[in-house]
Amino acid sequence: MTPVLQLFKMESTSNSHYKQHTVIEFLVTVKETVGNIHKQHSIVYGNAAFNRSTVGCWTKRVRDGEVGRV
């Protein structure tokens, strides 16, 4: 597990989705692939991790600029 992802390790399930979205945004910014993002999520979040399809959808939204738009 990378040191950056250790910072986002799940502390409570209530913040899990928010943290996972944040991690996806970061990893897309550093040009990670959907497969690598999902693999890291599975390691860090275990059973609470987003499935590959959800990671793919969020990755696309981030790349298309839909996330964070006001």
C-alpha cells in the first residue's frame, strides 16, 4: 500500500464513500488506470471498496471534469 493511500485508510464507514471519491480524484490526477485504482481500493477498503464498475464511472466523471463543478 502506498503511503498516500494509507492516509485515506477507512476509519469509519460513514466517511468511506467520501474518502474513496477523494482517492479516485487524486489517482486520476496522477494518471493511474481504472484497474490500478480499483486494486488499491480493494487493498485499503476491503469489503467496503467500490466495485470496479463504480470506480470506472467515477474515474470517467473526474476525467470529464464533472466532479467538483459548481
